[in-house]
Amino acid sequence: MRIGILAIQGNFEAHAKAFAEAGAEACEARTQSDLDRADALVLPGGESTTMLKLLREEGLWEPLRRACAAKPVFATCAGAILLACEVSHPAQESLGLVDIGVERNAYGRQVHSTVARLATGEGAELEAVFIRAPVIRRLGAGVRVLARYQGDPVLVEQGHFLVATFHPELTPDRTLQKMFLEKAAHVAA
Ligand code: GLN
């Protein structure tokens, strides 16, 4: 399974390392052919406004939309903002592929990151690092919540999309990478 990590801006190197640790072949994706060659994609955290601008400038916005519509995608933080149907605070264009509404920087300025323990069902716990994270304010009917923090959904799933508002690449636990690899294998089968 070849995982293409969108490497335009943001935390892509840590994702590549995390997926390699989880047993996948991780490749940085910067061009349309990189996107085409990947079996599944990761949209990392970073600064979504900058990513949007660079993707537009590189002519990658439409190729990315097509790739994300067709392949399993794991999106985190800014990546979640790129995929959402609605973005506020401030509003900006998005790919509109996951039926959620997100409010950017919704935990205040959050100069330092917050580390929280999330319950993920069946007694399992997950450590989550939030950095200037968005909050999911609206959930479409086809979106399933896998974990919440302070009552808000922070890990959700819709069809071939897995979306986290936190940074699973920054903690040593590889549970979510493995969960995504299983999901991607299932979608591909
Ligand atoms: N605040 C960033 C944005 O609005 C997201 C932060 C992150 O990805 N850690 O795009």
C-alpha cells in the first residue's frame, strides 16, 4: 500500500515517518503524477490558507479534488479544513468532500498545543495533540463520530475518509495509522 502524503506545506515529514513505522510505503506527493501513483492519501496539518494558495498556484487543486474523491484519505487538522463542506472563522474555499462544517482556530489562539486523552470505545484511549485546531460544528448524516474531546467530534469517518482535528503523527501511538491502512485495504479490495 503506497501512501501519498501531500507535501505542499505543513507536517508531512512526520506523517511519512509515522506511516513507515506502521508498515506502509510512504511517499511525499507534490505533483499530479504523485497523486495518481498513490493508493491512498494523507492531507497533513499545517496552515490551510497557505496550502490552498499553493495548491491553486501549482494547478493541483482540481487534481487533488479528483484524487481525494476516488481514494482513501486520512486528513488531519488543516487537511480536515481542506476537505470540509463549510469553513468558517474565517471562511475559505474548500474541496467540499466531507459533509462537515468546521470552525478554524476554534480553541482560541492556543499558542501552546493541548494534549488530551480521548476515549475511543472498547476502553481504548488515545493521546491527541491539538495545535490551533478547528472544531467540527456541523456533522452530516453520513458522518460517523469515532472520538470526541470536550463534547465535540475530533475523529470522524465518512465513506473512504478518516478525519482528525488533532495530530496523530506527533504521538508514538500508531493505532490511527494502522486503522487507516486497514480501512484503505478494505476500500481497495
Ligand atoms: N489553524 C490552521 C488552519 O486554520 C490549522 C492548524 C493545524 O493544522 N495544526 O489552517
